[in-house]
Amino acid sequence: MTGQLIGVVGPSGVGKDSVMRALAAARPGFGLVRRVITRPGDAGGEVFDSVGEAEFVRRRAAGDFVLHWQAHGLYYGIPVRVRQDLAQGRTCLVNLSRSVLARAEAQFSDFVTLHLTAPTAVLAQRLAARGRESAAAIEARLSRADYALPAGLGRVVHVANDGPLDQTVTRVLAALQPERA
């Protein structure tokens, strides 16, 4: 039995990593995919593997990533070991970019997009609270907040993360696994 890959997307500040951690805590069969990012390891937020750009490029050329992309001046990669977890029947949650959703669907037979949303005021407050970016960088991220998902995606679940986290988790689980809600 092959597991399911859930690509979690949404604008910066929507709470993707918080929702993913809460989902993994609520469902023991859910695992979190640890991304490789060319961001300093002490940047905060999600748990990730920090590498320099040269190391990332070397690993990409060696085929170490099933998916990779560039955004916000950084490189992001999803390690190939996700295939092992899926082969063991695990449901894996991964924070993805909208730009790689079609590639993810093409590579993984049981793929679903979890699209998280929140009002702009909530996003602005969350981005400011995490303290990683300047006001100008936050404005730039907010200007992209309403970008649409690519056309033609298969299964997409839309959930608002605009209230208490436990409420969002309940909504996500009901949408992803209605038989268990």
C-alpha cells in the first residue's frame, strides 16, 4: 500500500508549518517532510536542513531531490527519502510552492493539494510576529498572497486558517479523511 503525499500551500504567514505540525500530532500516521533550504539554520519557523547554495546545487545535480524550486531568493528541495515513507504507507505532509504542484501530481499517484487561506490582515500580523523580514519584504509577500493555484490540478482541498489552530485541524481532517472525522 502506498501512502499519500499532501502538498500544503498558501501565502506566507498562513500557518502552513503550524497546521502541518498539529495535523501530525493529531494523526500518528501523518509524517512531516523536512525540506532542504538555502536559508540560515537559525532563521526560525519550520524545522529544515540548512545548506549553502553550492551544496544545494551539488545535491540537486546528484538527484537528491524529488522536487526543487527557487523562491524569495532561496532554493528549496524535497529529499528523495519521501518515497520510502510513502512506500511504507505513511501519509506525508510537505510544505510546497504552488509552482511545483503539477510536477508533484505527475510524480505521486496519491497526491492532494491542501490550500490554506487567511485574510490579509491575519497574514500581515503573523508575518510581522515571526520577525524574519523587513516591512518591505512583508509587503512584497502580501502582494502575492492572492495568487491563484495552477489550473488543472487534481484533488484540491481549500481550508481557511483564520481562527484557532484546533478548529483548522478539525476542518482539514474532515476534508481529507471524511470517514474518520
